Amino acid sequence: MKRIWSSLLVVSLLCGCCAVSDPTQLAAAVQEAYRGAQTIELILNITSNLDEYAMEYQIQYTYHKDTNTAELEIQKPESVAGIRAVIAGEDYVFCYDDAELETAMPDKKGLTPADVTTYLLHDLQTGVPKQVWQENGHIALRYEDTGEEGTAVKEVYLQPDSFALTEAHIYTNGKQIMDCTVQHCALQP
């Protein structure tokens, strides 16, 4: 009997992927952690493949629950470093030095480097994942949105002890359009 359990453990470790015993309960715990956080701080490295070429960005992002606002600042590339966005609900105000520009976001929310962080957090706070599993020691959640233009899929990976975001992969119609690696993630209760 010991050999069977040992063999199953080795197989699951080699596969690096296994089912979660109670995905509904785990998804609810993730939602509770992100909904309950008073502030969420992130530094993300984003590779965007929206067109024929890839662009790399580094974004610093802070969410404030008490005011339901967020601040985003581009750190890299140097050509756009310092551009900030203040986000209040659906309203975005882009700032650079003393200039401000109010703008609306695109219809396909969460699919651009400017708004991917906001909508990843929105999914973690309110979304119901289509799939939950464990992979390489991380919790993985898959969110899907289907609209007129096809299906958008967001796969997010979290630390199992703190639910801190570690990476995310964004796809539209089966094609990966963004890859996010998280340099820093802190959820303050």
C-alpha cells in the first residue's frame, strides 16, 4: 500500500499538476482574501503580443479599497516611464507631469497592458473561475469571458499560503496576447 501512495505522489510531482480537492471552497477563499484587502500593491512585468511585435512593460499598481480607486504607474520602458493612471470605477485619468487626459477604456476590458491589472484583480475579487487546479506548487485559476469578438481567457497563479499573485497569462481566441510575471504582490488586510 505504501508503494502505491509513493508512486501516486511521484506521478503527481512529475506531472506538476493536480486537481484541487474542493475548488469551490478554494475559489471562495481567494475571493475573500482579495475582497477583504484594504490595499493591494503589485509590480508586474508584462509582455504584450497585441500586434505583430512584442512590447515589454513594468507597471507599479496600488488599489485602495476605502476609496475604490487604484493608481498605476509605468516604470518601463523608459520611453513611457512616469505615465500614471488614476482609476475610479470605469473612469481612467492618465497623467504625465502636470498634464491629465480623461479617457474611456476599450470595450475588451482587461486585454491591454494599461488595464490588465485592474481586471485581473476584479476577477480575483468577484469572478467565478471556470477551473481551479494546483500546478508546480501554485494555485491556478482560469477565468473565461465570451463575447461578440470571441473568448478571452485569463489564467492566474497564486502562492498557496498568502494567495499572492505570481503570474498570469491572457489569451484571446486561443492566442496568447499577454504574459505577466509579478515581481511584488502584497495584500494588506
